[in-house]
Amino acid sequence: MIDLRSDTVTKPSEEMRAAMMRAEVGDDVYGDDPTANSLEERVAALFGFEAGLFTPTGSLANQLAIRQLVKPGEELITETFSHIVRAELGAGAAFSGITTRTWESPRGALVAGDPLRIARPDSGPNQVSTTAIAVENTHNFGGGTVQSIDEIRALREASLKMGLYMHLDGARIWNAHVASGVSFLEYGKYFDTVSVCLSKGLGAPVGSLMLSNKERVASARIWRKRYGAGMRQIGMLAAAGHFALDHNIDRLAIDHENARSLASAVHAVAPAVVDPSEVDTNIVILDLTGSSISAGDINGELKKAGILASTVGPTTLRLVTHLDVSAEQIITVNSVLPELVERAFKA
Ligand SMILES: *Cc1c(COP(=O)(O)O)cnc(C)c1O
């Protein structure tokens, strides 16, 4: 099977497994795991933060971060299709009493004016006050969209004046960096808290980090334990993270090339379905509006040909490239998918 459902499906390589086997470990709840500690220090330094916290999932890293910024009954604003409001099952409300409001943006691309238009800090005793803004980079459901650093900078400048915090959901910030050339330090500069994932395109089996200042990370460490995610000898997982950072960042460029190749092949037969110039990174969204066959049915046909994709809406398919998809497999997909799409519009 050629698995393009997500970049979460990657399996640790032999070399990564060997690094995990060799990891020095200790009880991380006691702060005794040297490999987890060094990973937290390393990733925090990479983005210019004082401290970091290893978490089992990106959702937990996001949730620990936003609860440091937003008090119960206060408001976090974010884009309508961002992971924090679409794919974390209401965790901000369920766990932290945080309310949310959203703005919608084509491809999830940040335009600073959008959040600024709906932000309402210090709203007094009758209306909810906005406390923080979350930005997703790259934007997953938007199609791997890389956010403009100019818009991020403009949003930071204006929101600081309004007394608002900013959180970066950087699950795929690695892809944004490789595509844009913007440094991790530069990305980190504009945010109060950051989450990053090691288990997406970087290929680690488990692991994310939440980054911020020492006080917020110390508090998040307590909340992580309270949520039941205080872990013991996690150096074996942290070693996979170190390995991923050492070996798997630059190669994301290959995934981006492969994604563009898929998009171009489909575009050649059905130009309205996908614009390759809008494929910034490793995610390809096919818009099958107007086709005689549903996205689910096309996905079923793909599966028969040994290709797995995600149906993300009645007329939308998502394909994600990653380090376990080879150039040869992309050639195979390009010999099957465009024909299927073409047929779907002709029938
Ligand atoms: C995958 C992802 C996360 C974290 O997901 P987990 O499955 O909880 O690790 C967070 N944000 C975005 C944008 C993601 O794509």
C-alpha cells in the first residue's frame, strides 16, 4: 500500500530504532531523564525559548500551551479550520474552560487583519474578552499552507499593543521552515508559546514539545502530570526526536517536491481540482466539486489500486507525502490518480 493518508503514518527507520535502543534514560517525572531533558533544551533553544516540555501528542502540547495563556471563560481566537478548534475534540473547553471564536481564511492563510478585526480584549463585564490568538503553520486542513512571516510580524506588532498573547501551532513548522527558508528562531520570536510535532514529517513514532518561558513550562509540567501524561523513561522516545532533528528536516524538501508532482499530474487533466502553485509543502488537497463521483468513491477506487488517501469532505480528498513514500511510488500514483479524476469529471 502507498499510504498518503497522513505524514503521521511514518514508521521509525532501523537507524532511528538503534538510536532509541542506545538512549540513556531516567525517571522523567523526577526530572531524571537526560535524553528528554536534552531534547527539551535543544528544541527550546532552536526556537529561542527558555524551556520546553516533551508531550506524547501535539494536541496535548497545544492544550498545555493555551491554558497557560487563556483563563477559564476567556477567549482564544483562531482560523475556522485550525487543528485546535477542529481536531482536538473541544479540549480547550472541556479541560480549560476556554471559549473560542474563529475567522475563516482561504487555504487557512493568515492575514493579520482577520484576527485583529474580531479580537475583543478587555471587553468588560458583559462580553467575553479575547486573550490569545493561535496561528497554525503550516496550516493542515488549509493544504499545508506556509504562513507569511510578514503577516505574522504585523499581527504580533498589533496584538502586543492590544495586550494579546500569541500561540503557534507548529506541528509542521519544520515544513514551513524548509519551504520558506525562514529560521526557527525567527518563527519563534513572535509567539509566547509554541507547539511542535516530532511524529509527523520528521518520522519519530511519538512526541511533541511545548515551548515557552520557564514559568509557563513549569506550570505546564504540573498540568501534564495532572492530565495523566507524566511519563517515566521517555529517553527512548526523546532519542527518536533527537535523531529526527539530526536527519529528517532537510529531506522534507523531497516530500514537498513529491506533493507538487502529484498536484501537477492531476492539474494537467483537471485544472480546477488543484493548483500546484498553491501546494506549499507536503499536503495536497483535491477539490472535486462538480465531479460525478464523490470524494469517498474516488478514494475507494484509489484503495483498489493500492493507494490510501483521506476523504476530508464530501468533495475533498487529501494526500500527504512523507519519508516513507518513495519517488517510484509517486510515479505509480501519478499513473493512477489523474486518470481517476479525469473519469470522475467526464462520466
Ligand atoms: C497533527 C497535528 C497536531 C497534533 O496532533 P496529535 O495527533 O495530537 O499529535 C496539532 N496541530 C496540527 C496542525 C496537526 O496537524
